[in-house]
Amino acid sequence: MGDDLGFDALLAHDGLIARLVGRTRTGRNKEPLFGPDLPVVLLVGGPGMGKGRLLRSVQHHFKPRVPVAHVDCAAAELRIPPDEPVRTRSESTEVLRKIALDFHDWDGDGGPIPVPRLYAGLAAVAASDGRAAAHLLVDEVRRLDELLPPASFWRGVLRGTVKNYAGFLAGLVTNPVLGPFVNALIDGLLARTSTDGRKTLTEFYGTYPGAGGQPRSGLRGLAADFQRGGEARRVAEGFLFRALREDIEAAHRSMRGRVSRSGRPVLLLDHADTALGRQILRPVLEDRERQRFDRLVIMATARREDGGRFLYHAGDDPAAPAVWDASAGGLPRWTRPTGTAPDGAPLWHGVLLVRMPRLTREEQRTASERWYVGIDPGHAARLRIDTGIHRLSAGRPLIVTRLGEATAALPVEQWERCTDWSLLDSRLPGAECAQVADTLLDELVVRQHPEELPPAHRARWLDLLSHLSVAHDAECAQAVLRAAQEGRENPLTAYRAAELLEDSGWAPCPRHFIGDLGLRRLLMRRLYRMRPEGGAWHTAHAVLQGHYRDLGDDHADGRFGTAAAHRMHHLLASDGVEHVTRYLSETFLTRSARAWCEELLAIADAPLLGRDDLRLDRAHGEIHVPGDARRRRIDRLLHAAWLSGERTWPLADTVPGILRDELGGLSEELARIADETVAGRGPEGADADKAAEGAEQLARVAREWGDRAQARQPLKRCTCTQHIGFG
């Protein structure tokens, strides 16, 4: 994937990143955006939206201009192994050490950023385990050698006190220490600091809770709190992050820093919605809420659209934070909300949510020029492929890229007959030749489990989602999950599954339980292939047919009108089209015309898997259908609506006309029934007024549906397709 695909505006000279950093990627100074109060910028978007890729682009383009630290909060190397009970570091301290090392490696304007405050705190923590042997504690402290403060921090620079300090550490192993090891370490460190160095530590660690202005007490208190664990450790770790930010401020405020440093340093936190990411973000958000400002630009990623539940108090309006859509152009506006006591302010006060941009059709076409080098399938086939990719991806960059790479490997003669389903069957180039659908599910689902998914369900999460792909609401999903987990202890409920999906960044949809069209089709395809001849697919639909049959045909259904219509939808998806046309024919005179049309559309929103696509032939009336003229007309209308709703191929030019003609014919039938009823010759039980009103409604619907199909728009709008032109 091109690292900058879709990010041109964000990375531009006047774009968000340059204005936050205060420098362009070519090195020109820019007026910084915001400040001195800076928001934490949370890049929000579900899997495959390019959040981590944007962070890597920022690192690549801006690291030559300003100090940049990059941390993946989900990285295995930050974890403390369970079989290695180290009590002198934590995941948070490992992150701070890595950030400091990244800033220490900066060789641009102003040179490395020294971190004396952070070093002292980390050294105290490294020496804090009162049960560990001295040589182990010295080894822990020596892990921090790369962060040692510069010579000006130490007393007696000309006598090589940095080396003397290293010798002091070695002596702690050979010479027995009276009292706690951490006290000896802190005393030795403070004894070797210069006047300025001691002042630095006094001003900072003297403010630690309970320190009373004494740096020795502050460092000891921090080490003790770290060992206590729980909330006390959280306070200590937050104070260490403050130490790092104070070091950054000091490096920029110093005489040399004011002359030689420009722009703001940047911290990039990928997967910041994990427990570790939240631990890192919380203290800086709390500090800034208390007016303890700093110049560190923090860009972090989160999958939930609202940034994560940890930002909110119970009952907060989830639309409260400032939100900026990266595709909207311009620059975001942000000011910290006022009127709330600092200790009671929710964390979202200090956050700017930036919604990741989806790829436009033009950006997709530009990217495809790289994939399709030397390939000329013709304009129609190329348009067909591009439209299918955009429909399946909704502009989600990862899906666009993977499908583009896979189709580029297809023989050109296959492009002409490539449906959306066959796009998913195509294989990625390379030694493994994996099917692109399997690769996408691995990248979008398997590698991105919800954090709160119970361990017992981790191995089956993809299976459960595959079953849920045929569900529409929680009731429907619960019926599917009940059958799929029969006999298992502590089954996952549909309500919990919906929460986990939202936490994973998959936005809900009012009409589909799996609210993303591309993901839903990937999962449906997998469900069909889970057992031979689509056994799992047909079983799931049979379960739902039985569920809605048991409820009774007239049971109200929020998405389909009635339980009977919901059952018909699952019949249609499982090759029961004759039952569906008979049902629609029988209910034509018993429903209001508008309600009947809504039922037909809901039924027709059914996937077509595992069988030949004969829908256009049926819509044209080229296949014999049993029954009277009305039923044959309804069959043609149903298949035209099905083609318009479940679109896996460019819509035939004849479909809008079929919709108009068949609805118009049904309107004329109702008008005739109205006239015959008035004359006393109508069907038994017919209502002339209802029939006349129905005729008028169908005439309107005929025009509406025909116009929408002509404009290549869905007949019934849905959040699943709001980001795409339906093609």
C-alpha cells in the first residue's frame, strides 16, 4: 500500500500535521495550530482505515524536521512476560523509556533532548524492589544508561563524574548497602549532581505528593508508590510522563533551545485504545485539564468513532468532543470546554477527534494506475472492477488496496465477467497466492480482536461473526447465536457481540447487525464455505425461518414490518423464491400499498450465494413462473428490486423501466378494482377507497423507484451504502 495514499491534504504544507508540528515536511516553519493548550489528537476509524499508516507517514516525513517518537501500544516487545516477574518496570515505564530513546536519537536542530527528570525517576523505580538482589537492581538501572543526563547535570564535570556515577553503581554490587537499595541509589545520584542538576530535581520531584519540597523524599515516594501497585502506581507512572514532558519543555526553553530548536516534538501512539494506550494518555489529559500545559504534539489512534469509553463520564453526550472530518478540508477548530471543575472534568475535554478519510473514487483510480501497469482490459471492464472495489470497500483503504492487488493478478479475460463475489475469490500475488477474502478477514478481524472479548470466545470469534452476517437486529442475531453455540457454556449474547463490534470500530447499521457492507460480504462468503454445499449458510437461514414462523406471521417486526416478511427474506436468501412470490401475491390486497412495497424491498435485500444469477432473466419474464398474471408481474418486480438492492454487477439499463412498468401495472390493477367495487362488481371484501389510495401510492412509488434505479442509487437508503455511489 502506498504509505501516503489518501493523506495528501493531511500532509500538505498547510495541512493539519504541518500546522500542529509548526514545520512542513520540507522544513519550512509554519504558525503552530492551537497552543499553549494543545489537544490530544485522536485519529478515529475502524480496521483498515489507515490510522497506523498515517502515523508511519508522519514519522517518515516529519522526523527529519522535528523530534518524533513512535510507539505501538500493542507491540509484544513492550509486554512484561508473565514468567518474568520483574517488579522494577512496567509496560508504561517501558513506553516512556522508548519515547525518551527516540527523542535522544534526534540529530536535527538543537540535538538530542536530554531527560534528567525522567532518568532520575526511572532509576528510582528500577532500584525499588526491596526483595531483589543488588546485582539485579544495578542491571535494571544500567538498562537506562542511554538516557543518562548530559555533562552539565553532574557535579565536577572535569573530573568525569558521569564515569564516577557508573563506578558508584558497580560499587553497589560489591559493597553491602545498609538500608533499602533504592535509598542508596537516590543518595548517590543526588550527591553527584551539579547545582543546576539538583535544582532541576528539587523543583520537580519536590512537588511529588508528600515530598514537602525535598527531591529525595519525592523520588523515594515515587519508588514506593510504584511498588504498591494499583492507583498508587498509576500516580507514579503519570508523574514520570510529566517528568518527560518537563524535560521537553526545558530543552526548548533553555537559551540554546530558544535559538536552535523550532517546531514541536511529536509523540505517535498507535493502538492507543488498548489498556496500555489509555494508561499513557490519561495523565497527560488530566494534567492539561489542570492547566499544566506542554508543547508535545500527541497523535494517537483509536478504533471507536467516539475515541473510547474511557474518555467519558456515565451519561456524557457522546457527540460532545470536537470532531473534524479529515476529508472536509480546511483546519479543525478546538477550544477546551469551560465551566466544569478540573477534578470532575471528563477526559474528552482535552481531545480532538479526527475522522480518518475514506478514499474517493479519484484517489482509488490514481492508486490503481500502480497496480494495473501494462493491463488494458478495456474501459467497460475497468469501470466494472473499479466500481465493484469501491462498493465492497466503501473507500476503506486496506480493502481498496488488497482488492486492487488481487484483481491486477487476474487474467484480463476474467475481468469482463467479474462480479463482487468473484472479486473476493481472486488471489493475491506472491508465493502463498492466498485468496484476498481470507487475507482481509485475517487483517480486519483475526488480528484485531476486541480487547474485552472473553478468552473462551477468541478462537471462535470469526466463526460467530460469520453466523451473525445473516442477522439484522439483536433478536435475529440472538436466534442465530443460540443455535451456533448450542451446548456451550457461557455463550456470547448478541447484545454483547454488538458492543464488541462497536469497540472494534465497526459502526452499527439500523438494518444489518454487521453494519459494514464489505465486512458483511466477506463474512457471508466465509459462512457459505464453512460446510460443504453451503450447509452452514442454509442452516443459519433455516434457523431464522423457524424463529419467525414461531412468532406468527402478523407479529410486528421493526425492520421488515411483519415476522412473515422477515421469514420470506431468509427464504429468498436460501433459494425459496417461489414461496416469496406467492406470499407477496397473497398479501398484495391485504396490506396498504406503501407497506407492501416496503416489505418487498426488505425481502429483496437478500444476498445471492451459491447459485446462478438468473435475476435479470426473471425480471425480463424470460423464465416461466407458475401462477396468475399478478403473481408473474410481482415476480418480475421482485427480481428487478433484488437486482437494485443486492448489486454485485452493473445494473442493466432495462431495470428502471421494469420497476416503473410493473409497479404501474399493479397500480392500474388497483384502480380497476376500485372502479369495479364502486360498481358492485369488485372482489369480495374489497374497499374502493383503499384500492384507489393504493393505486395512487403505487404510481408514486413507480416513479420514485424508477428514478433511483436510473440514477444508480439504492431503492432504500442504508448507512451501509452512504459512503459509496452504488454503481
